[in-house]
Amino acid sequence: MGTVVARDGDLVSFAPGYPDASLFPWDALREISDGLLDGHDEGALQYGPTRGYAPLLEAALHVLESRGIQASTNSSW
């Protein structure tokens, strides 16, 4: 994003974020990650199904419907 912003001075990007690292709850994050990565849950780092944000999916369905496109949030996979 930095190169895009550099080319177009009128663009305000909210994509990058660089919060002050001193504000991160390091001890809590370490405790959480230790629990996740202790080897007891083999699926901890696996990808899983994601349904998406329901209000956004519903809004997208309404847009598609208004354009005569039939769609559904139900999937067979």
C-alpha cells in the first residue's frame, strides 16, 4: 500500500496499522500462544471453513437478487 499512497497524494489508506508495540499485552499473548501451540490440538494451525460475516452476506444476496441473480448462502461443501 505504501507505493500506492506515494503515487496518489489524495489517497488516505486505512490498510496499514502500526500501533505502539508497548501497548500490546505481551504476557497475555504469550500465555495464549503457549496454550495453542503446546501440541495438544493438532488442528490449531489448520484452516477451517469460514462462513463470512452474515450481515455482509445477506446484503450481497439482496444486491444480487436486485440484479436478477439467484444466489444462496447455503453451500454443499
